Amino acid sequence: MPITYPGISIGKARELLQQTDKLIRTVPEVKTVFGKMGRAESATDPAPLSMIETFIQFKDREQWREGMTPEKLRQELDARLQFPGVTNAWVMPIKTRIDMLATGIKTPVGIKIAGPKLKEIQAIGLQLETILKTVPGTASVYSERVAGGRYIKIDIDRERAARYGLTIADVQQGNATAIGGVNVNQTVEGPERYPVNIRYPQAYRDSVEQLALLPIVTIQGQRLALADVARVYIEDGPPSIKSENARVNGWSFIDINDVDIGTYVKRAQQAVNEQIDLPPGYSLTWAGQYEYMMRAKEKLAYVVPLTVLIIVLLLYLNFRNVTEVAIIMGTLPMAVAGGLWLMYLANYNFSVAVGVGFIALAGVAVEIGVIMLVYLNQAWQVTIAECEREGQTLNEAVLIQSVMRGAGQRVRPVMMTVAAIIGGLLPILLGSGTGSEVMSRIAAPMVGGMLSALLLVLLVLPAVYYLWRKTQLGTADS
């Protein structure tokens, strides 16, 4: 998504669009490329002329050059599209459209500068561009030129117009017809309808000097030039005005590379706080996907503890014993450790999908622990009944035999449960199709956690159970 400065002419914009499309098409992996500049006749598409939306379709992976990866492809495309005054942002089309509709920011990270004066907002944006370019992980940064628009002003002199019998409306209507045109008819071509618009040729309106020579005919038949009754000149102004919470805004768009959003924003905030002293009445708001991350973080802050609390409550209602509940809950740290190790090996960052995976892992790990503990209790109750029937005394040797018998009965069911879970999640973890980026991050904590939970349930949990029952035997003997 190349972005350039406001005030670009339609002809230059068309030339830039064609050049970028041709350069992208020279990459062997590109199948089709389609660029769009400007906006549609819709309120949901507020794209300015300075923003190019380029949609690239790639060939199948089998047809790519040997050793080519999506990251290398992005770097090659970015290297080819280096134009003065153009900033590139490489984003996914559907995801970006959703982000733009939700937050207005089309890049992973954005900054919204709010304040009373547009010129000051633009100056702060330029400072942000300079500072953020040096932050590690910045692929590109562009701040909107909120005061960089160029407008042709036609300032009508009322007194001079009145001398010729012209009103303000007469002059304005003539200008609107000559420059913008007027629909005089409609042509019908089969089921299609097209308006017929008449206006002056482009040579009469392609510069300020030519506009000043536009002819005006008065009611008395006098022929005048527009410069006789108005001053035509170019004036600077805002290309567009954005506002949020009743405050004027200017936005900065930041594309990142080889870094997660949370780490990058932390670095960027530190750099900005150290190097920018905001004037009174101005503020910075970090937006884009960072907003989603903060909302998810706030929800997970109470969802995760609530999940653990519900698990503890259900376990207590089942066992009616705080110690047994604590033994089972002890499986969670070991399971979480396995999930964290696999995330580290896969180079995954923490995200909402990863959080969902850990929540699912907590339920499955506790379930396996419950299975083992139930059979350990059953084996111990059977051992107690046998000792009472045969008149034997409960001792440490009897306890060891009971624990080994109960744990041994659960080896195969636990192994089958873990194998079924991991076998079902491996295709999701290793998949590469549409949506695999999210699904693999849900599966990774569960696969890694199940491997470590297996070792815990088969080895550590019986040992902890043995120590607990041994303490009870010592208390009973005393």
C-alpha cells in the first residue's frame, strides 16, 4: 500500500500507479497485480488520492524460486518500489480493511495526534517520523500532512461584479459549469445509463492562469474574463480533517517487521517520551492492532483467573478435599511450561490465540490429573480394605505397592488420551493453509503442554500422592 504526500495531481497519481504495478509484475512469483487510487462513491471508502491500494496475487508455492519465502518476497518487492516521497506498507487486504473500518489505521501500529491546531499536529507528526525510523523493527513510518493540501481559491470582488450587473451566484454558477461541468442529457446503451456532461476543454482549466481567463457573459452581453471580477490564486489548507472525541486528529502509520506489536510499541513509546515534549493541549494515542491487543489483555486479565477459579471450584465439589485439589492444580505449571517451551522453539509471540490455547490446555491437563488421582484413590481404598480384612498394618511398603498399582492401571488410558489430543492437533499446528497463522498458535500451547503434562501425571503426580499419604500414615502412627 504505497502512500505519498497530499496535493499530488491526478496525472502524476496515474503515472505512479502504473509504475508501481509494472515493477511489482516483474517479480516472477507474482501472478496478477491490480492497483486502485482514489475513492469510490461510498462513505465507507474514504481513501484519498495520495493512497494507493495494490492487490497482489501470487502463484502457487511450487512455482516460486528455490529458497524464496514470503518475508524474502516482501523485502524484494519493497526494494523495487523505492520512490522519493512514497512510503510502502505491506499488509493483508481483508485484515487491513477490517482494521480501517474499526480503528481507521491501516497498518499494524498507528499513532493518533490530537490537538487544536493542524499545523502543530503536522509538526509533531514529522517529529514522530524522524524518531520512529530509528526504532528497531520499523519497516516504514508515514505521518499525514494534515496541513499540506493545495486549493485553488476564487475570491469574488463584490463591487467589481456589481458594476457589470453580476451577483455572486452568477459568477459561481458560471465557474461550476465551466470547471465541474453540468449534466445535460442521458444516453441509454442497452440496460446501461450514462450521463452526458458538458464543460470547458482541459486546456481552458489546467492552470491558475487559464482559470483567470475563463470567459463570463453578462446579461447585457458584455464579455469578461474571470480575473475582471475575482482573484484566482492557490492557497494551502488541510487535505482532509479528521476528528475523534471532538478533537482534531492527525494520524501516523507504522509498519513493523521481525518484531511483535507489544515489544515494538514499548520501545517506540520509550523513544517518543524521551525525545518529544508535547505542547499543552496535545496528546498521543497508540492505535491500530495495538488497540485490539490491549483490549484482549484487559479481558484475559480476568478471564484466566476466572477460568482457574471455576476449575478449582469444580474439583472441590468433586473431591471435597483441599489437598487433592492442590495436587491436581499442581499439574498446571508443568503443562504451561511445556506450552511455553514449544512457543519458544516455534518463535511464537504471545497473542489472543495463544491465550485461548492456554485456557484450553488448563482444562485438558486438569482432566488427565483427575483420571490419575481417581485411580490412585481407588487403589488406596482397596488396599485399606484388604489390610483390614487380613489384619495387616498399613505401612510404607503397602503404600508404595498401592500407588504403583493405581498408577500402573492408568498408564495406557493416559497415553491414549494424550496421543489422541496431540494427533488431532498436529495437523493444525503444522498446517499452512488459510487461517493457519491463528490456528497454529492455538494448537502450540496445547501440544507442548500435553507432552509435559504427560510426564507430570505419570511420574510426578503419583510421587506427590505417595508423599501425602505417607504423611497421613505418620500422623496416624503417632
